[in-house]
Amino acid sequence: MTPIERNAWVKRLAADVGLDRCGVSRAAPVARGDYVRQWLEAGRAGSMHYLHRFLRQRLDPCTFLEGAASVVMVALNHHQPPLKPPPSRAEDCSVARSPDPHAPLSGQSPPRSEREQGVPGRIAMYAWGEDYHDVMKRKLALIAESLREEGLADGRPAAVKICVDTAPLLEREFAAAAGLGWIGKNTLVLAPGLGSMFFLGAVVTSLEIAADPLIPDHCGTCRRCLDACPTQAFPAPYQMDASRCISYLTIEHRGAIPDELRSGIGEWLFGCDICQEVCPFNRDAPPTREPAFAPRSHAPTLDAQRVLEWTPPQYQEALRGTAVRRAKLDMLQRNASIVLANQASAAQQADSAAAAASPGCASDR
Ligand code: SF4
Ligand code: SF4
């Protein structure tokens, strides 16, 4: 096969194993290497010190796979279809009725499952189903095997290296380089027709495969994500201060959460989807076709009070096989305390608003 034929072939392989997008870039140092270095030097990664390690490898796949020629990037959609709306709160006069500026476009939240009777702590959508790492690795292993068998011109098998999150590769940068999408103002990859709610994976290989063209930036004058972020984690478009991001604070950060950021966390127990929920490119994103990502019993919310009372075995049992286990029990309980405090404060404000409103519940229908 020629490199151009291999490009079409690898895309067929990816589609056959249930991946939603596939693109190819040259195995070369990332174009925005200086930006990444400056971002780290500015302390934007917070306590994610592991990002400083293996930086040379992260920026250049040729450093961790000898003879690397191509990077096959894939996307696996985890977007969930809109859930049934939560039980009507309009009947509850104690709840404020002002529109939520962070209300999602797709109507899937703020979700309160029928199982959920307590204070809902929201779980980011990517963690509603099975942990994606094994799902992605299984699919990439099939592609990698085919690449290996295709072999090099001298008859040797091609070298391959699978990268899923933990491997030293800046997946977002390579996804953009492989033409999967553009990096939006919210710093996530946006793929036309797919949005941003997908997982990335890669196979670095010594096989020559034709590269795909770049996709131009379509953010235009939009700034919905920047304006919606409750903790002002975007110092500027296309720049993220991870140390202020709810996803970082609730999942990666091990210590106490700074006081000034707690109220912005709102109902988020694990992660945050706000800057994706408000993005117009996610409005009509298709639902995932991956059965492993079907929402499990902890999705879309967990009762924050119950989490606070969990013992280690209860935590393990409730979250077995899910990405929520990435946050240790003490971290989830820290997050649950913040969610409960925020809920109490919101209820107090709603009560005050209701008391100030007149003539009362019955007459404003
Ligand atoms: S995930 Fe949430 S906290 Fe983080 S940048 Fe997006 S909106 Fe802000
Ligand atoms: S919300 Fe608007 S600015 Fe932000 S990533 Fe989406 S399109 Fe770009």
C-alpha cells in the first residue's frame, strides 16, 4: 500500500472497531511546543507535577518510539443522549426560578435521577459509564496489530506504541495536527459533527501513512465557554489555568480547595462539563454508540450526603470499573462537603428570595 492508501485503510480499521474519528499526523515535534512549555512554567498545571516529567517525550513521539513516522489519532464519542428532565422543581415554591446562566444546551442536566433523593453531586459525563481506558486500549490494540502486520518496506513488522492518556503524548496537540478538529477557546479539541465530548487515543508507528490536513478554527466571535466558566479558569481565549478548573480541583488536586473557588464548584462532585455544555458545537452532537459507556448507577449524580458517609468498601463497590475512582475517597468526600455547603447556601438564598416575593406561590402560576 502507498502512504495515501494506508490513510484510507487505517480509517476503515478505526471505523470497524467502533471509533468515531480517525486522522493521521506526521510523527514530529508538536507545533505549539513553546506554548506548552510556557504554560507549565507559568504554573498553570497546578499540582499536576507529572506533566513536567517526560516533557521532551510528550512533545516529540520520535523520542519514545525509534523510527516513528506517523501518529494515528482516534476519537471515541462519549456524549450521552439527553436524559429525562429532572422532576419539576417549579412546584416547589422554595426554589428560585431565575434562569440558570450555566444551563446546558442539550437539556441533559442539571440531572436528578429518580434514584436520587438527596443532594445531587454532579458527575462529569465522561465518567458516567465504564472507565474508557480499557475500552480504548482494546480498540487500539486491534489497529496496532494490523499496522504491525502491514510491515515496513524491508519486510520487518512495523513498530507500534499505543498511547491512552497515561503514555507520554500530548494527545490534544496531535489530535489537532491529525485533522480531527481544532483546539477551541476552551482548549478542547472540537471535531466538526462530533463536538468535544470524546476520548482521544493514539497509535504511534514507524509505518509511513499520509497525514491529514488541519481543520481551521471555527470558534469565530463566540465566547460562551469563557463567559460560562464559574471559576474563571480561562485567563484568555485558548488559555486554561488548570489550577482554577473544577475538573482539576475535584479530580487531580489532593489538598484543600482554596476558599475563593468553592462556591464556583456548585453541584460538581467529580469534574465539570460547563464549558462543553454551552458550546454550540455540542448542541447536536450524536450520542455515543459505545455500549460500555451506558450510564451506570452513579450517573449522572451521586448523593453528596451518602458519599460523605461512605466507607472504603462502599466507595469501591459503588464505583468499581468507573473513572470516578480516579478521585480517592477522601477527595470525593472533600468535594461532597463543598457540594453540600453550596446547596445549603443556595437553599438559603432561595428561601430569602421566596420570602421577599409576594403574594406567594399560588398566585404566580
Ligand atoms: S471544566 Fe468547568 S471549571 Fe474547568 S474550565 Fe470548563 S467550565 Fe471552567
Ligand atoms: S463555546 Fe464557542 S468559543 Fe468556546 S469552544 Fe465552543 S465555539 Fe469555541
